[in-house]
Amino acid sequence: MTESAAVEVRRASVALGGRPVLRGVDLAVVPGDFVALMGANGSGKSTLVRAMVGLRPLVGGEVRLFGTPLDEYDAWSRIGYVPQRATAGSGIPASVWEVVAAGRLTRRKLLRPLSKADRAVIDDALEVVGLADRRRDAVTNLSGGQQQRVLIARALAGEPELFFLDEPTAGVDLPNQQVLADTLGRLKERGATIVLVAHELGPLAPLVDRAVVLRDGRVAYDGPALRDHEVHQPWFAEPHTHHHHHDHVPHPSTPLGTEPHLPGDRP
Amino acid sequence: MTALQLFNEPFMQRALIAALLTGLAAPAIGTFLVQRRLALMGDGIGHVAVTGVALGLATGASPLWTAVLVAVLGAVLIEVIRERGQTNGDVALALLFYGGLAGGIFISGLGGQSAAALNRYLFGSLTTISSADVLVTMVLAIAVVGLCVGLAPQLFAVAQDQEFARVAGLRVRVYNVLVAVLAAVSVTVAMRTVGLLLVSALMVVPVATAQQLTRSFRSTIGAAMVLGTLASVGGLVAATFASYEVTVAPGPTIVLLALACYAVAWPIGIWQRHRARLREPFAPGEAVVSHEACGEHPHAHGPGCGHLAVPHDDHVDYVHDGHRHAVHGAHYDEH
Ligand SMILES: Nc1ncnc2c1ncn2[C@@H]1O[C@H](COP(=O)(O)OP(=O)(O)OP(=O)(O)O)[C@@H](O)[C@H]1O
Ligand SMILES: [Mg+2]
Ligand SMILES: [Zn+2]
Ligand SMILES: [Zn+2]
Ligand SMILES: [Zn+2]
Ligand SMILES: [Zn+2]
């Protein structure tokens, strides 16, 4: 077990509704790494991220955050989580500012008002996602992409060092994706660790150090960053096509070296 | 007896204190229930508390304390059922509600209690609140309001996005049970003024009224507490005056007053939202892409012309009849 990993997953299995969804996943992310988690719809990316933050119980294996097993882990201020397609609304109107301020709770003591520093960080987070002028609006009055940006700001407000971003750019327009990429780039320079789920990397592509591709609940590829289209090579997407190319395509479940041979790889 | 004399009566002062605190506490916790989309939970706890009151009446123990006890147990049970079962959770809740109400009426029958004794708790009653009851009510209500306001950031986060709250390290289950317990306590606080069968209205209606006009959580909970207090105290006073002629229970008066506030706020809310949508500045650009002059246009737009003027880039668009008209030389453009 490497003590130095920011997040380490060993032989993790997760079952949902009695069906195995993750099967013996191994993954270790060292501090400062930018990992892109990719794979087809339903391949288990969100489930893996949720298992890593403790939202999905494991049926086998273990997860460690900063060397501590998940059950004993309590330094949640170091973790930032942006869920996939969560609606930011609820039964009562909530302003943009209030939702983002909730992200600061990891660093607030019970029954203490927000300090000046807390407010400054919340304002910064709103500034970064470009919603500072809409802070008083009800979240439900924002568009889907704007709500997604509110959830990103909420994670930023906690000033975490380990980010789990589950498709943060889905439904976000290109200029704002670029802004997010710049922000994540700055965080990365400061040593933040980022685990990002994405189908299209877009402006985030240059930041990615390492790609992990899931297929049907198993790690199908773990190595240097891939271009978007490479993830959807037939042998990643469909489990039963590999025998047609048996001679020249590596079997998905065989461990791949650091320089994987990819079909369709162009120089 | 004149009105002034009436307000000097100790029982009336006790009733006013109870109404004031009820009006503050019930909407405070009600806001968190509505935020979780559990608006009817107060109703369920109210039904369960009927059994508690009947137990107290039958055994000679204080109905207030037995009601607190049974309501808290019922609320925690409801919370556990809610957390466990997703599919038939509401059926289980319904069983609990009806069991509570039927059990209460059954027990009070066994104990040989008159229906009138139970009725005082079902629909509220002014004249029967003892000083000891007022003291307990005060302590409990202040505890509810204090916790709701003090822990508002945490309770807000848990109700807004449970999973995010868990990743933020909040003990979600503890907060969920706390909300259930606070709801149970405020039900018993409110039972002497509004009555158990209508208590949920005071938890929900002021909140529903407030959110017609608000855009943030903080202003919603604040406005709901103000409206709840107005309805509760106002309803009590109205019921007292009406009681000169006929016997009017305070509970229904309070609830009707709260509903009247809602009826007033509802159209204002619609109009306010409509206006806010209309006045929102238009997104920049777009207009430059295509030039489309509007045809026949006898009316001259300008400041105070009677049409809504909405900022757009460096000019204003005048909005009328589904068009956005911008001045361009001697004619108007469609933007
Ligand atoms: N709550 C649930 N109960 C039962 N099965 C579930 C549940 N959530 C997800 N699954 C199943 O688990 C599998 C993996 O889902 P997951 O959400 O992790 O996929 P994903 O890779 O994130 O997909 P996407 O790209 O669509 O976000 C899917 O087959 C899905 O049907
Ligand atoms: Mg997903
Ligand atoms: Zn023109
Ligand atoms: Zn005009
Ligand atoms: Zn215009
Ligand atoms: Zn016009």
C-alpha cells in the first residue's frame, strides 16, 4: 500500500441492486496528478467516484484517502466533490450564494458565523465560475449549465486539495469550459489532485496527465492521456468484438504497459 | 368584559405567549420539512401525538409530556422508515398516521374520557393552558427556534443535497433525526394553540406563502416565521373576540388567517416573477447578426412611452406584443 497516494482503490467491488457494477478496480492517484476517468455510458465511472468519496458501500476491496481507510477518514475539508447532473434546487428557493456557501461548511465550526476570510473565498469561487452578478438569484432560475457551474463553485469554496469532478463540463458552453480549464490548471500548479470524469475533454485535454478507461465495471486502460476518439475504439466500448481482431489488438483485460498499442493510433 | 379586561386575564396572556412562540417555532422547522419535500410530515406526527395525549389523559400523567414522548418516538420511526424503504415508504407512513389517530381515540374511550378533553388538543383551546404548560412550551419553543436558526447552515446543506453534505463530512443521519425530533417537539408546542389536527398547516402554509415572494433560503425562513407569528397571534385574538358571540376554537381561525395570507401573496408572487422575467437584460450580441426592420409602426417609443424598456448591449429594446423594438434611425428594428 503506497502511503503517498491521495486516493487509492484496491480490488474494489460495488454491487447495485444485486448486480455487480464495479469488479475488482485498482487505481492509485498520487498527489498532483490529473486523472481523466473515461468510458461508455453505464461503464461505472460515477459509481467509482461515488465509492471513492464514500457514497457507495464496497462489497469487496478497500478505498483509502490520503492513506487513511475510508471508514476512519474525517479530513473532509481536503475533498471537493462535484456530482453528476445533480439539480441544485430543492423545495425552498435557495440563492446561488447560499448553495456555494454550503461548500464552505467543511471548514466552519458549529454555531459560528462566516468569517471575512470565508466570505472572500465564497466570492472568489463565484467570480471564477462567472456567476458573481447572479449571486442573489434563485438557483432554479438558472439554466442547466449555469447550475452546473454553481456546483463547481460550491466545491471550490471548500478550498480542497483533492477534487472529484463527475462530468463538470456537461452542458457548459465552450468559453466557460475554458474558464474551468484555466482554474483547474491553476489549482494543479498549486499541487491539487484532480480526478475528472468526462466524455469530451475539450479545453481540459492539455491538463490531463493520465487516462483511465472503464469498461463494464473493470479498468480497460490505464496510461497516458488519450484523445477523445480513442476512448471509443471498438475494443473499449464493446466487450465481444475483440476476437475479430485477435491478432493485432491487445486483450482489454491484459495489463497494458506505459506505452499501450492502440488501434488507429496515428503518429 | 371589554377587550382590554380580557387581555389582562392571566389565561389570555398565557395563551398569547403560547401563540407567539408557536408562530415562531412551527414555520422555522416547517421550512426544513418543505425543503426536504416532507410537507406532510408534521401532519403525520400530529396524528401520532394524539395517542400520546390520550395516554396522558387516561393515566393521569401530563398530556404534554406523554405527547412529546410519543411524538418524538413516532417522528424517529417515520424518519427510519423514510430512510430505509424507498418503494412503499409512504404506505408505511400512512399506517402510522391512522394508527396514531385511531389509537388515541380508542385509548381515550377506554380511559372514560369525555370527547371534550381530547378535543381541546385536537383543535386547540385558549382557556385551559396552565402556567406550568406555558413554561414548558416556552422552553421547548425556544430550543426549537434556537437550533433551527443556529444550525441553519448545516440543516440547509443536508436538506439541499444529502450526498454533497455527506462528502462535506456532515453527519447526515444525525441531522435528519434532529429535524424529525424538532418537528415532533414543535407539534406538541403547537397543540394547545392550533391543535394537533391543524398543526401541520402552521408549519407549511407560512412557508408556502413566504416562498411566493422570496429568492433565498434565508429570507424564506425569516418571512415564514414573521407570517407564522402574525397568523398565530392574529388568529388567537380574532377567535377571542368572536367568542363573545359564539364559541370559536383558535386553531381553525389561525389556519384560515394563514391561508388568507397565502391567497394574498400568491397573485403578488406571480406578478413579481413575471415582471422579473420581463426586466431581465437581453443577452449581448445576436441583434447584430441580422438586420430586420419592423414594418408599419405608428407609435413612437421613448422614455415613458408606456412600454417596458429592457437594456440590450449599448441601447434599449422596447418590449410590446411579443416584439423587441430598438430605435434605428427613423425606423425600428426587430431585436
Ligand atoms: N442506483 C442504482 N441502482 C442500480 N443500478 C445502478 C444505480 N446507479 C447506477 N446503476 C447501474 O450501474 C452501472 C454504472 O452506472 P454509472 O452511473 O457508474 O455509469 P457511468 O459510467 O457514470 O455512466 P454515464 O456516462 O452515463 O454517467 C449502470 O449499468 C447502471 O445501470
Ligand atoms: Mg456518470
Ligand atoms: Zn434598421
Ligand atoms: Zn413605446
Ligand atoms: Zn436590442
Ligand atoms: Zn414597437
